[in-house]
Amino acid sequence: MKKSVAIILAAVTVAAVLPATACGHDDRTSYSISAEYNESQRTLTAQCAVNYVNDGADTDCIEFNLYGNAYRKGALYRPVADELTSQTYYQGTSYGDMQINAVDGCESWEVCGEDENILRTQLGHTLKSGQSVQITIDYTLTLAVANHRTGVAEHAVNLGNFYPQACVRADEGFYECVYYSDGDPFLSDCADYEVEITLPAGYAAATSGKLVSESGNTHLYTLQNARDFAMVLSDEFKTATTDAGGTEVTYYYYDDEGAEGKLAAAGDSLAFFEEKFGEYIYPTFAVVQTGISAGGMEYPALAMINGELENSEAVYAIVHETAHQWWYAMAGSNQIENAWQDEGLAEYSALCFFEAHPDYGYTREGLLEAAKQSYRAYYTVYNQIFGNADTTMNRHLKDFVSDYEYVNIAYNKGVIMFDMLRQSLGDERFFEGLKDYFKASCGKIASPEDLMAAFRGTGVDTDGFFESFTEGKVVI
């Protein structure tokens, strides 16, 4: 991230798992989602059929993250940081939730977790490693009126994290995600998607997937080997489209006199990152102007961009979110415990793009100096306030005091770290290391150790370098 009528469901049946793509493995969980959006009620009524493939130890239950419940009244954790509350809830306080109506394919189920954030299904039998089972979930997502990942924004409807998503398997069981306001509190494995959405008359959808069929107001999209699937709906969208190395890049906007420039930034940066890091594996990429209180938000094959940004700020956000297609969408990492791993890399990748494309108005020197000044200001202020500024980078999202601290540690210190590494190794070894990291981690969830191992593969041991930064020992 930079920083009414009855609804009739049309069921979608998945006949088989979709074929594999260029990275990851082909034995993946798949989601078949059929949904209809009701504008007047602000609801998405849906059925989600999950063909769950057990890639961990034997289990008799499956857990799903219910991110939509973060917006409910009485939630323990607020989904929006205090400093962003007024611009997020533009009509005043508003709530939403994710109501589970029925679950088939299991013996019993319950909504539980630390903050009603988990759907736990008891199978009634043991699902062995490598086996699969289908769980079908009927649910209703009620949207808050909010400029946020999931909500009714001022000009569009944001549907990020709009479905129950299978929890990642961890050594201690299932990895349950609590919706913290700082950072991106999500962790997910790659899966295959078939998503059918029925829209109100006059609406269009920007989605992570490729459109494969449509009938009236109902549209069917598919996406393979993706960590998530997101949509943005609006009755105001205009579009501009280009081709970037065989990828269809589309900019969806409702009010932008500089639309062609935004489209160019998306296409140019996609091509640049593909050359620098490795193949972009999805057939489409949607960049969407919408209401979101952060600068932008990344999803596989889709980026939400804050419609209130000035032209140059929007261009920067687009490039940053495009970089996330490599660092998060394809090569995953734990955004909850090691936010610097994707945010620092995405931010530094943006710097590399602007260094190679000075016509966009940014320079490497200017961006690096801005990161240093911001980080040093943070260090000074937090030393004065708390007596000691915590500069460690391997931190859980819940351990950040504020969004200000999070941005300076995950983004700005990340930029400084990767630039110092590049200057130490030289361009050839630095970009070779990132290419190797991407190739080894595409379709997976990589650890900081995996990143260090990629650079060791270039013939240089950088472990001490990374540890000096991540453990807060280096002086900047």
C-alpha cells in the first residue's frame, strides 16, 4: 500500500483446477465466487465455493479470514488509522460486516478468532496432506461508506478482501490475520479464481481477472496463481488501454485530465520491472482511480490509486503499486511480520524506475534524500518523545506505534538499505540478486532468509548487512 430488491445468486461451478502458470506449483486451492452488488443496500450477496488443497499437515478443520468483519461496529481493532479517519469516513462514522449465512461441505462451523475475524469449519474427518475438499460459503458483505480497501467510496465501490479467504498453514496451525490499521494486515497463498459479478445497471467493473464472458449485467472473470482477487465497481468509469509486452494495461478513471500520462506510467513501469526482475505472469493489469485514504493499494493485477492525489503524486503511487506486482503479488512475503520486505523493495524499485525515466520528474538523488530526511526526522522526534527510537525492521504490525513510524521503518529505511546494498554490490550483482530472489520466490511466501540467500548466490555474503539494518544496529 502507498502508505431494494432480493438478490438471486447465479452459481458458478468449477469443473477443474485451471492450468498452471509460469511460477509456483499447479496443485493450488481454487475459488469459484458468484456475487451480486446491491447499490441501495450497500451489500454484496455471494456464494464462494472453495476447492481447498491441503498443502500442510493432516487436519480436521479449515480456517478462513473474514476481513470484512473488521468494519463492524464494536470491532476490537479499528481498520483505519486515527490520522486518516476523517478523510476515510467522508460522510461520518459508518460500519459494515461479513455475515456468514450458510456453510456446506463441513460437519460444523463457527465465526471466532480474536476479533470475529475467522470462520472455522470442522470437517468431521481427517484431510490428509495433498488431499482436497470443497467448502461452499454463502455470505453477505455489507459495506461501510468509506474511502478504504473495502467500502463505498465517493465515486466507486472498492471490493478488496471481499470474500472468505483460506488461512495460510503455519507450523502452529492456521495463520489468523487480525485487521491492524497500520500496514497491510494480510497473508495468503496463491490460488486460482473464477469470479462472476452481477452489477447494477450502468456499472462497470475493474478486476484482477481477465474477462472471459458476459451476459447482460453479469460478467465472468478468471485469474490463475494469484494471492488475492479484487474489484472496483463504478457507474462513472472511463478507460484508457495500452499494451505492455503483451499485457493489457487499463487505466480506469472518473475524473482525470492526465489519464494518458497515468496509463503511460503504468505501462512503462510494468515493462521496466519485467526487464529488471522477471516475467509478469498475469494477462491484464488494472490501475484504478478511486477513493482510498492511502496513496494506493496493491492487489494482484490491480492497483487502487487515491483519486485526490496531485498528478505527480498519482504517477508515483502508480509506479509504487506496479512494483508490488513483483514484491507481494508474485513473490510473496509476510507483510504482517516483515513489512519492509515488500514495501521497502517496492519503494526502491520505484526509485530505480524514475532513475531510468527522468522525464517523469523524479530523480534518484531527490527520492533518496527525501527518504533519508524523513527517516532522520522520525528518529529525532521519537528519541525526544520516547527516549529511544525503535529502528528494528523485523516487527509485527501490532508493534508499530503509529502509521508515521511504520512508513519510516518499512518504506524509508527500506529505500536507504537497498540503495546502500546496491552501491556496495554494484548494479550487476544487485539486480542479479533480485532476479534470483524473484525467480525462487514467485508463487510462494518468502522469508527474509530467502532474500539473503538470493544475494549469497551472487557470491557475496550480505547476511551481516541485512541484519545490521533489520535489527536496528546501523547508524544512518
